[in-house]
Amino acid sequence: MTFSAQQLRDIVHGTGEYKVQGIQEAMRFCTHLAKSHYENFPVGSLLVPRNKRSLVHAAYAFARIGDDIADEDNGLSPDERIFLLKSMERSLKEDVYTSSPIFIAIHHVMRELNIPAELPARLLVAFRKDAAFQQPQSFQDIESYCHYSANPVGELVLAVFSERNANTIRYSNAVCTALQMTNFWQDLSRDIPRSRVYIPAQVLNKHNVTIQDLYSDSKNTSISHVMEELIAETKTHFELGKNLLDFVTSKRLRWELAFTIAGAETVLDGVENIASKILYTRPSLSAKHSLSILRRTLSLV
């Protein structure tokens, strides 16, 4: 499901065809959006308790709309992208009952899960960064970006299962950062032509690779060395994050986490297998990878 510029304006402001009357209508919109949008990893899977799935769908819908405003080719100007994202932040922090499906729904989520507005607001910071993209200079820049873009999602999932505390947040952040990094590396062939270079400048400089080399794929050996470093850093985050499984008490959540990590590590293996070609192709999972993911999942739980 893709939205036009006018549809995104209507969703944010609760106007036109996207004006809703109450929580039930808002939650139906979010569930429909969550189930109709492609993602690498499941949204609100069957392992999430049935009575909590709509909360996951609502949080996802809020994030999805913000991401579409920031990053999709939908006719919005750069200035309007920033304006709409700032409008989202204002509406998020004002606990008012609006006619926008995403704000009615996300305020319901915040009340039900007892989470502060700061958590979903961090996502909006990430979307503003996307709208005014700058190449990261170091891995620290990537970790900072993930603090806003990925880690809040993990905290929301922990809150859904009543497992959000200092220990679980620490390891969840490591998992979510690893997931975000894995997405960066698998999508290099798509992002670089859009002038989105997520490889830290320090890593490129270390291996004597320029931005132009990425566009021309003129240094295959050097690119392989770059990918080795990126993959090694990502694996470090995954290994730290696996400690999360020792701190969650919910069996459902443990299975959900194990399956997500196993699937992402399989994708990262795919990146590693085609590292020298990653600038013009991307790994994909097929039916033959299902057994590998299952084995990995079982080894984690």
C-alpha cells in the first residue's frame, strides 16, 4: 500500500477520507495498513498475544506513515516532509483526541502500555534525519541513528509483553541496531543509486574507497574488505543482543525474538556470501532457508 502526498496530509491531519470517529475505527485503519505493507520481518506475528496485536499494528502504522513521509517518492517537497514530521511530533506530544487514525491509535497505545511520548517521538527524529540525509561518519553515528530509528521499536515490543526494564532495554537496543544495520547492508544496491550511502565514511577511507567507487563498482576487492568490516560490526551487536533471551520471562516473546534474530542472521549470511557483488544485487530468502532459520531459532531458545 502506497500513499500519495494528499493522502499522507489527510492521514496526519485527520481530514478527507482518513477522518475517523474513534478508537475502533482508528485501530482498524492501523491493522489494515500493517497487514498490507511488505516487510522483511513479521509485524504483529501470531506469537504476540491476540489482545495485544492491535497495539503492535498501531505502533507500526504510526512509524510507517512517518517513514513514508520522510523517504518515499510521493510528490512531497523536502520542506513539506519536514513540516509534516514536525506536525506529527506536535500532535504526538499533545494528548488530545484528534480525528487522525494514527494519533488516536498511538495515544491509545501509550495509555495501554504506559509508555511516554518520548518513545515514539524518537522515531520522528529518525525520519527527519532521513528527510535531510547525511552520510554517517562512523559506526557511532549509525548507533546514534539507530537510537532513534530502530531501538524504540524494540522497546515498544518489550512494553507489549510487560518486559521493559533496564536490562532488557540494553540488549534489545543491541538487537535492534543489528537489525537496522543488516537492512542497510542488504539494501546497498537500492540505496546508493538514491544517494543514500549508509557505509560510514571512516570505513570507506580506511579501505581507500571513494563514493564514486561505490557508484562505479570499480574496486571489488576493496568493497569486499569494506563489507567484511560492516558485517563483523553487525555480528558484534547480534552477539550482545542475544543476551536478551536470558532476561525475558515470556515464552512467546523469547520465541519471537529468537525467530527474528535467526531470520536476520540468515539475511546477513546472504550479504556475506555475495559481498563482492552487493553493490548491484541483494540477498533474498527462499524456501530452502526455512530449515536454517528453524535450526537457528531452536538453538537460541
